[in-house]
Amino acid sequence: MNRLKKIILNILLTTLIIFSSESIFTKDLDLTKPESVGMSSERLARISPVMQKYIDEELTPGVVTAVMRQGKLVHLETQGYMDVEAEKPMREDAIFRIASMTKPIASVALMILWEKGHFQLSDPVYKFIPSFKDVMVSTTSDASGKTGELVKPKRPILIRDMLTHTAGLANSYIGNTKAYRRAMNTPRPKSNAELINRLSQIPLNYHPGEEWQYSTATSVVGHLVEVISGKSLDIFLKEELFSPLGMNDTHFYLENTKGDRLTAQYTPGKDKKIKLQDPGTENSRFITSPRNIFSGSGGLVSTIHDYLSFQQMMLNGGELNGIRVLAPSTVSLMLENHTGDLKLWLSGPGMGFGLGYGIVVDRGMASTPMSKGSGFWGGAYCTFSWIDPDQQVVGILMTQVRPYSHLNIRQDFQVLAYQAITD
């Protein structure tokens, strides 16, 4: 089948899927004319050809994009494939590996317990996880094992530090991480408790509160939820978030492909063109893996509908369709910058970090269309989402490519979403 035929078939099948979808989300929230909420239909139409270019150049398998404004869905589009080799068109209800987009969810879970009076953000972590009481700091900031002199931290790690990635934990995403990953994963831990206990034995890279380093801190957040609530993280999230908000397709592990809805996941080859890494079949590791680790840092799969529900709840100040998850003041606190002038190497200049979200501090310095005070985060498979309280916008992009540092697809989508705002 040549490329033109593929594109025509994709358009026809995608249209059929959109109009036959049984999604609860789209039943409750139909597409709204963009002009009714101060956006341009003509300008929103610019999103599709830009996304399609990435697909046609075989840089990504397929994409789902969504934009909401003032609580109204004004853009929802599927393009490309869930599985390129099988020529399976992307679906509106496709299930994606959302990786670090789990972090805001786990952070909300902990803040639910904060609202119930179980702890203060200034409490030391060791109050709930005693193994963190005797943690030491490496004078060489080296997680490889060449730790040099070990000294006591200037102050304890606070719960707030874990939520903001300022706890001192080793950066497991860059640099020499072999020793770190070996310590954390060999042998595979039997529970979150065992995983976090191992983490507490690794020297800190810096004194708590003195730097920002992206780390597995949100895994500790997830385990704090377990310790404080007495429930495993998967059960707590289902009871407190997923079931109330109708997020029925968000899970740590899948029993099966949920009706062929699990996407395949790809990685760039030497020529940057995608090649299969994890299939969308029952051989996917999200189906075959042992089900004993529920990572707050990045373990969930989800759909664009489910994540829209979560993000719109946050944009609404903690409430969706009459279901209140958090108080407006708590959501506002989460979207404050809690890292001061610390440099965020991952997000770059002009950005800070709140409680589970990256935060826009200076639009000009960050060169972002998002308003000051917007909260955002993405995932390792090139997913991305943000909430903009000032413009009342939620945006989400879902695709499945890892790594993706050679792509600008997330930034392009953001620009295209904002240039469509006319009022």
C-alpha cells in the first residue's frame, strides 16, 4: 500500500472511530465551536498539517492532540498510527504510556492527604519513612559510587522537598547512573517499600533545598501516600481520583490490550526514523511485567480523555462535574513556584517548580506562549500537557517515541494552540 493510500485510509478510519466512539468523556463533553470561547477554527486547523509532517517523515507513529478553553473542548484530533507495521490507525481512545505525567497525579494524591490533616509540608520525610533519618550527603555529588567524603545534611529532607525535586536525591536521568540504577533495580525490588528503602541508602547529591535535580523523588511521594493512607498507591488513586473522575482507562498495569487500544511504542533509529521498541500487544511490558511496583514517578498508562478530566479538574480549582478532589487554595498552592531562583536544567530559564508541576515564572525568559503561573509537565515517551489558569486553557499531546530530544513536536503544538486564541 503506497503512502497516499495509507493517508486516505487513515483519514476515513479515524473519522469513523471519532463518530462511533463510546467514550463517556465525549458523550459528556462534545466539541464546541472555537469562536464561542474566543478561539479561531481556521487557526486551530493549522495544528493538523504540522503534526502530519512529523508522521510523514517517520519521526513519530501517530498523534492525538486536544485543546480545551473555558471548560469547552475545541480541538480533538487523531492522526497517524497506533501501530505503524500493522497500519492500525490512531484512535481517540488509544491508551498511551504517560511516564512522568504520572507525577502530577501522585502529587495530587499526597495533597489529598495533606488536606485531611495527616501531615505538614514542612514535616521531615523520616517521620513517615524512618530510613531517611540517617541519610548522608556526598561531597562529590556523584551517584556512581565514588562518593568521596560523606557528611550529614544541613537539615532533614522535608516532604515539600520531595514534591519539588529539591530533596538532594541523585539525578537518575543524566550523568553516570549505572551504579544508581543497579542499586535501585538489581535485584528487582518486591515492593515500593523496598525500592524506597534502597533509595534512602544512596548518598544525597546535595544538601536538601540547595539545588533542583530531577530525580525519583516522586516515587517517594507515591510511597508516602501508601504509608500515610495504609493503601497501595494503585488502590488509593483508583478510590480517590480515577473512579470519582471517571478515569477508567488509567492504570499502572493492563490485564490485556483493552480491545486493541494499547499503542505501540517506538524509538528513533540511527537515521531518527522510528523503530518498534514495545509492542501494543499482550507482549507489552505493561502487561507482562510483575505487578508489585506502583511508581509515582512514572508508571501509568492513560488516554487523552482521562488526562483531560484530570487537568480540567485542576484548572477548575480541584472540582469536575460536581466531584471535588481538592480545595481551590490547595490547587493554587501547587501552582506556586516553590523553588525560588534555583536553576531548573530540564525546563530551562524562566521556569520554576511547584508541587508536582513545572511552573512558568517568566514568559519572556522561558520563551513560552504559556501564561505566567501555568503548570505543565511531560513524559518520557513524548507526551505533554499543561494548564493555563490565566487563559483557561488545557492542552494535551499524546504520542509514543522515546527518546524525543530531536523533536520539537511538543513545542510546535503549544505554539499552534495559543496562536488560535483571538480573544
